[in-house]
Amino acid sequence: MSTKAIRGTFLDFIDDPWKHVGDEHAATRFLVDGLLVIEDGIIKDFGPYDALADRWAELEVTEIRDRIIVPGFIDGHIHFPQTRVLGAYGEQLLPWLQKWVFPEERKYADREYAQAGAVRFFDNLLASGTTTIQAFTSSAPVCTEELFEEASRRNMRVIAGITAIDKNAPDWFTISPEEFYTAATEQIERYHGKGRNLYAITPRFAFGATKELLETCRRLKQENPDLWVHTHISENPAEIRGVLAIHDDCTDYLGMYEKYDLVGPKFTGGHGVWLSNDEFRRISDKGAAVTFCPCSNLYLGSGLFRLGRATDPEHRVKLTFGTDMGGGNRFSMLNVLEDAYKVGMLNNTILDGSIVPSEQDLAESERNKLSPFRAFWSITQGGAEALYIDEYVGNFDIGKEADFVALDWTAGPPANAWHASLLVEEGGPQTVEQAGELLFSIMMVSDERAVDETWVAGERLYKKA
Amino acid sequence: MSTKAIRGTFLDFIDDPWKHVGDEHAATRFLVDGLLVIEDGIIKDFGPYDALADRWAELEVTEIRDRIIVPGFIDGHIHFPQTRVLGAYGEQLLPWLQKWVFPEERKYADREYAQAGAVRFFDNLLASGTTTIQAFTSSAPVCTEELFEEASRRNMRVIAGITAIDKNAPDWFTISPEEFYTAATEQIERYHGKGRNLYAITPRFAFGATKELLETCRRLKQENPDLWVHTHISENPAEIRGVLAIHDDCTDYLGMYEKYDLVGPKFTGGHGVWLSNDEFRRISDKGAAVTFCPCSNLYLGSGLFRLGRATDPEHRVKLTFGTDMGGGNRFSMLNVLEDAYKVGMLNNTILDGSIVPSEQDLAESERNKLSPFRAFWSITQGGAEALYIDEYVGNFDIGKEADFVALDWTAGPPANAWHASLLVEEGGPQTVEQAGELLFSIMMVSDERAVDETWVAGERLYKKA
């Protein structure tokens, strides 16, 4: 049995800040001087150092100074085999897939390439402070295997599954529904629930799925009701029209997944840029989730996700945030927060009535403002709740797995340190307000350079050079 | 007389890539192995190494290997005294100014603070590859003085001027039209045309200007017709309504500057997000310029600049790109290109007819796609032409000032190097296509870390640690 303790300044979330408009601190837990006790990778105790020190007097304490320690980041939507092709030039979704993505992903049918790619992929994640992902792989079984193998070596919690496409892709890239069923069934047995691995039934997207493929997904979900379901939804206008042309018995994109009984808890649809109010309502009713991928939505020109609509208390939709790397051009969830803030502010202006008076909705406008509390909640506890993994990760509650990140608010582009000195005196943040301002600076002025240490299940797996 | 030569891989522009749709290479000059000869800071010769080597056989040659050397970046719109306050949380333009900006800018009335700020400001610029700026200062004369003094010490070409505001700001921040006239007149005499300094008549923005102040600007321009005029235009919907309420004899924002005879060559209006087609036409006819500040437009939620409309050959508007730091949250023009690409792609989707068929305009849609050639032209030669300083800077033509940047395509976030290895073999780019792909990677996957060396007037002022 290994027990250890970390002392430092901690910030995490005990509630959804969107439920506390005007008083977000009520959702936030901030310990200027806290102690986190870890036993075999699990949080054993957490609280103010002064209150806990006596109880754990015999333990050696690792002090992490001049940092804000937050829960590890959760990336709800990332494409493992696009690691090398991120930020490729020039197209909207559909032609970009054909030109850059499928040829690169094809390489992951080769075990050696997939293995080497997995090492780079997880190195990038850890350097970005990301400790949990929900990932797409490719249609080659090897690709998914190597993802799980490397995740297991690092003891990281991941959700993934062989990523099926049987339409609108080159022949050399598709997989038949039968092959998919066989490979998935074998992998579920081999990986699901082993260590920290969780398995997701993963039809790539409806534009790349025949009815037979979706029927196979339904069968897999019926046979394995505790599995996750991970896919894309309503990303790009041309894609949506294409989907409705294939699935001409459905009136909207969500309806197509509903038809195959896939929408419910543990279902995540990536993007959702063009979801209708009615689709938001049905997703909310069913306890399903949407992943907001702002870097990608801007990079591919998909559109502006309606953050303030998704967070409407009338039909609150569970949200994860995701890089969508390589449709997103950055690996870091801090860059995701930067672009999420920008999307939110564009929506904020659209909805404040200053452009078109009849479009004014001040409450929805306000919900688009991504405060640092809303932001960091979304990539920690909020993401965990949306993915139904909050029993494992998301905050520093006792019993959860000890995944966390130590953030250096002075690191980043050369401009950042002097900026941070405007927000906080020497000695670091003393109040939750100050911590919030530093977190905002980290997401808007800095980048993954702010990630100084990344810990997974109580082990430090990354320290910035 | 000091003469030196640089050998390396060079890329610059000899024409506007928007004029060469489908054949942008025609606008680009790419030398795999080039030689740049510099005499007293001025380009004396430039061409393929093989062709020039004999002519300059006696010169010692500095070899810059594994880099792409491009002209120094031009930031057409930046706020010197906002260096420390960049990326401050949470508001659209007008409340953000009151809460964060005016209190910080006020400090620059103190010479010591302004001096120290200027050192940091130029350090940040050079680390970002920016060698020329058109800058706002504050309403305190000291602030402008210290900007020019520090620029002179570094021999950098800057355009700036005391930044006048006499309305909609706290009393302690405004300047009267008389004080402005006196200070500007004194500074024009002292700085304009001295070394590489150029002076701009700088009414901050129409929302902060009485008619008397704009009348004073007109008088200054009449007395000094060779001066630049630098201001803001049509940034935010609420601001525009405010401007038209003050200047109720004008029907649009541009008309107000026109009324005071300020719009013509050497006039630049920052932002222009909400300019009408008619305003674009008048700006084009008059040879004036607009600065596209995408980081800021997203950060403050101002809106999406209509890049494809501004570049319509029917009424081509001269464009500079700018950080608008601190309304923009980044110092680096590479981040500006990242966000400019994203704004362009959002517009591209809006205009391709896939959302609303009646809004389809395929030519305008295409003009929104910021290829790497359009991008780097815009922050070098294109920016120089828009600011009417292309006789001095912008590309490697003989006779121009030797400002340039050596870019390392492998630097940046940890993901970048492997990505770059997909685009180019060992040995670097051999073709203009490969160079373009690397430049795109530098702007979308990397950031200011790609800037390895920055040279100003033939002297290396920055080398990455």
C-alpha cells in the first residue's frame, strides 16, 4: 500500500457554476493551503492543511509551491490517429477528411506506426494537462488496441472503441458491419473495465454509416448496456444535409441516432453546432451529452456552438468540452477554453440585442460568457458528469482517482508573467477571486506551457522541462 | 559602412496573392538557397546564392540553416499601454475599457512606468517577430514620448501618436482638444521622420471624440499633410450606435471621419467589423485602409470581419492585420493569423450557401480562405502597402530596410514537430508548396515559439533562448 500527501493551493468544483449566476464561488472549492492524501492512486483525504496535518503527521508531504492545483483535464472528443495531421490546411469537414485525414488514419492499421503514434499521443496529452479522454480511433482494430495498451501502461482513464465507417470513405478505409461487430465484441471482452479502460460503441458519424452499421451499434448496445456510445452530431451544414439524404426516414440528425436506440446516458455526440432547440430538449430529457469543440468548429468553419442555449436550465444539456484534435488545431484544453470563450462572446453579442433587437435574449446572452469557473468546471467535474465517470474523476472528493495538474500562472508567452503580476501579488492567490483571474489568464494569455506537472492516479507522469 | 550577407531559405511576396486565385505562387518569391546582402541596414542585393556568390565573394556570410526567413511582421493596430492588461476578463468593448483599460493606461503618465513598459512592450514584439507597428499610446504625452524613445534605441520603424480622447472616459483620462493640439504639434516636430519614427494623428475612436476634437485632427492633418491618421472604426454594434448618437449629422461611422477630411491615403481605421458595403466602397476609392484584428474581434465578441468582402476586386480595401493587444489576447501576429483563418472559415461556410441558400456567394466565400500565402503577405508586404510604408519595408526588394524573421517550423507546442515531419523531409522545404504548408503549420499549430531570430535594420535583436 502506497500512501502519499500533496500540499499546495487547490481549486476544484462541487457544483455547476451555471447554476449560480452571480455567485459562482458557491460552486467552487478553493484551498489556499490544502492537503491531498492519496492511497494507491485514490484520494483518501482532502481539506485545509491545518485541519488535516495532525491526522496525517506520519506521512511525507510533497509541497507544490507557487502553483494552482486543479483536477486533471477531460477531453471529451479527440481523434487518436490524427495526432500527426492536426492543423492541415484548407477545407471544411468533408473534403478535409478525404484529403488529409483518411490517408493518415490508414497508417494506424500498422501496429508499429500505431504504437509509436500512441506514445506521442499520450505524451502530448500529459504535457497539456489532459488525464482523461474519450477518443476516436480508426476502423482498423490494431489502432484501438494500441490506444488501450498505451493508456494501460500509463494507467490513464480512457473511453474509446473501434471507430466504424462503412460509407462515404475510400474502400481501403471502411469496415463492414459484420467485421465491426466481431472486432468490437472481442475488444469489449478484452478491454472494457480492465484497469481504467472503458469501451465505447463508436460509429464515426452518421454521414459515414449505413443503416446496417447503425443496426449493429444498436445490437452491441443491447448486448452490452453499460457501454458508452460515442459519435458525431450536427457538425457542418453540408454534412447534415448529407445525413438526412441517407437516412431519409428521419427529420433531424438526432432522430437518426434515436431511431437506433443509441441516445441516453453515456451517449455523446460531438459538436452539435447546428442542433435545433427541439434536439437540445430531447438530448436533455434523455440524459445524453454533447461535446463542445470550439477550436475545431472555428478551424473547420463549422459554426458557433450555442453555449447559452445548451445551458438553458429549461433543458440543460450535459456538456463535455473537447479538442477534436486534429479537426481542432490544438492538443491543449486550455486552447479549447480560449476558443470557447471567443465563441461565447460572439454569441453574447448576437443575443444582447445590439445587432438585431428582436434576437435579444439577455439570459441566454449571459450564459454564453465563459467565466474561468464555468470554464474549468467544464473540463473537470462538468465533463466527468456528462460522461458519467464522475464516480471516478472530476474533482478532489474522497474516493476518486487522484488525477491532477499543477498550473504555473507565470509561464507561457513572454507577455504572460507581467500580466499575471497585475492580478496577484507575490505569494500567489489568496482568494477565490484572485484564483479565478489567474485561471482566466492561463486560458487566454498562456497555453499548455502553464502545465507544470501532470499527475495520474497519484503518480507524477509529467514535469515540464 | 557595414556590409553583411545572410544565406538561407527565403520567402517573400512580390504581389497580392488575392489577385492570383488558383495560382498564388505567382505572387510569391521563394529561394531555397538565397543570399541577402545588407549595407548599413538597407538591402543591397538579394537573389539565389549561386547567382550572387561571386559578386559578394569578399563578404563574410552568416548562414541561417533549417529556417524559413520571411520579412519582419507588421502589426497595424496595437495598444502600447495595454501590455500588462491583455486578456483581462469578461466584457464587450465599452465596459471593458472602463474597468480594465483606462486605469492601466493612466499609469503611463508616469515616465518611469512608461519607460519600463516600453522595454517590455518591444521585448514582446521582437520575441513575436514583429518589427513594425502602428500603435496607440495614451492621452498622456509622456506615453508617446517613451514609445518613440525606446523604438529609436532599437531602430525600429513605428507609426504612433498621442492618443486623444475627450468624451466617454473618466475625467482623469481625457485630454482637451487644445492640449492635444499643443502636444501633437510639439511631438511631430520632435519625432516625425527622425530615424525610423513616423507620426500619426490619433483620435482614439469616434465614441470618445467631440466634434471639437475631430476638428483639431482635421487642422493637424491640414498643417501636416504627410502625417498618418490612425483610429478605430465600426468595432462593436453598441459602440456604433453611440457614435451615431454623438455625431447625429452623419449616417454612418465612416462618414463621420470623412466629414473631418481624415479619410484618404495613410488613414487606417481599426476593426471595421460592421462596415457596410458602401463604406467599403468609399474606403477603397479613397485609398484608405482597415486593420483586421481577429483575436480582438473574437475576444471581445465584436463580430466576424468580412474578409472576403473587403478583398472584393470591385472595391478592394487596403488591409493591415493587427493584434489589437490588449483587446486582442495575444502579442504574436502568428496567433492573429490563426484567428484570421478561423474567422475566414466561419465566413466561408456562411457564404457557401450551405446554411442559407440565398446567401451563397462562392467567390466571396473563397476569398475568405486565408491560405498561408495570403496570410503571410498580409502581415508583411500587404500590411506595408496598406500603411504606405512599402518603400521602406515589406519584402526583400533592394533598397528596403532589412527587417526579417527566421522561423523554425519544428518549434512550438510538443505536437508540432511530428506534424511538420509529415509536411517536409529532412533538409527543409524544397518547393514553394512545401514552404506554404510549413507556414500554415507555423500559424495554426505553432505560435511565437516558431520565431527563432528577429533582425531589425540588419541587426539581430532577438534570438530565442
